[in-house]
Amino acid sequence: MDEGIILLTFEGKIVSINSAAKRIFGYSGEAEGENLSFVCRDISVKEAFSEAAGGNRFEKTAELSGGYYRIDANPVYSGEKIFGVALFFFDVTEKENSEQIRREFTANVSHELKTPLHSITGFSELMASGIMKQEDYVPCAKRIHDEAKRMTRLIEDIISLSHLDENAHDMKRETVDLYAVSENVIKSLDVSADAMEVELSLSGEKTEIEGIPELLETIVFNLCDNAIKYNVEEGFIQINTY
């Protein structure tokens, strides 16, 4: 089994431990008959055992051996008496990492949205106050327009991410040529690059990998789009595929 399992007596002696559990805790010797602390000293695991030994089902996600695991602890009964405890360890590292990325993305987007929103509010208040010089109206209107476009792009990114999350399980993996994907991206960003006076070029050769075409193109597009936005004046972006 991929899941770690430790069966213990009511007193905390190990009755059985599978290879997956030993791998999680970096233990390779014989453990049967030893105390739980002989294999693992993690506070979360001890808490799980104590709760189950007290007759309560316990569940908690904890960081163990550099990964994240959901600990399920269950009391084992013999009649009405608690006979022992069963501990199960499920690897949820990928899920936790995804959640962390999502939290960081949400925090970053929230911060990014505040900047253009403050600009739009400030400039619109100036225009509405009537104290602005006539020659300043056009530059202010242009600034409001640019900031609104920036907000629109951010919102579109959020919608795209949500759409990909909902439909990723329906997307099929296939052979994708990264060179061809990069060519399409460059064509779609030509205007943006020219406007920023950034040189965008591609070199390399046909490079095939297994993946989801929509996701790969989105990744390359976002990388290049950000590279254009945050580049220096008369800068360059070089894409290499090999």
C-alpha cells in the first residue's frame, strides 16, 4: 500500500507497521513491540494516538519528513473496550502545494488589483472635482483607461485559472511541439512587444513532449506576457526550445 499504516496497542506499543509508514519516518529496522516514539517523535502523531486512545476519531494534516500527510487515527474496539489504535498516513503533499500556490496567487492578485483601482479612483476624483486643468483631462483619461485594461487582464487571468481548474480533468494529454506553441505565442504578442519596444525572438528546433496543449500554451503565453510587461526599454526576450 502507498498509505502508511501503524497498528498499536492501547498502551502505545507497535503491533504492526507497513513499509510505507517506515519510509515516511525514515525507519528501516524492526519496530514491532516498541513504543510509537521509537519510530516517530512528531507531536501531531502523538496527538493523533492520544485522541484515538481516548475513543475519538482524529484527523489532521501535518508536515512529516518533508511532505504533507493527512493523519487518520481510529480507536480499535474489542466489544465495548478500546483494544488499540490504528493510524493511517495519506500523502497530500501535491494537494497542499497546490493550495499554497492558490493562496499566494490570490494574495498577489488582490494586491495587483488595488494599485490600478487606487489610480482610477484618484484620477476620477480629480476630474470630478473640477479643479483639474483642461489640458490634463486627456492624459488622466488615458491613465484611467490603461489602469482599467490592467484590471481587466488580471480578472481574465482569474477566470482562466478557474476554468482550467474546473475542466483540467477533461483535457487530454497528447504530443505537443513546444516550438510550434512558442511560434503561436510570439505571433499573438507581437503588437504588445512592439508597443513596449521589446524584441521577441525564437530559436531552437521542433521539441515534442507529452502534455495538455491548452495548459502549455497558457504557460508560455503568461511567461512571455510578463517578460514584456516587466522588461527594460528596448529589451529583448529569447525563447529557446531543444
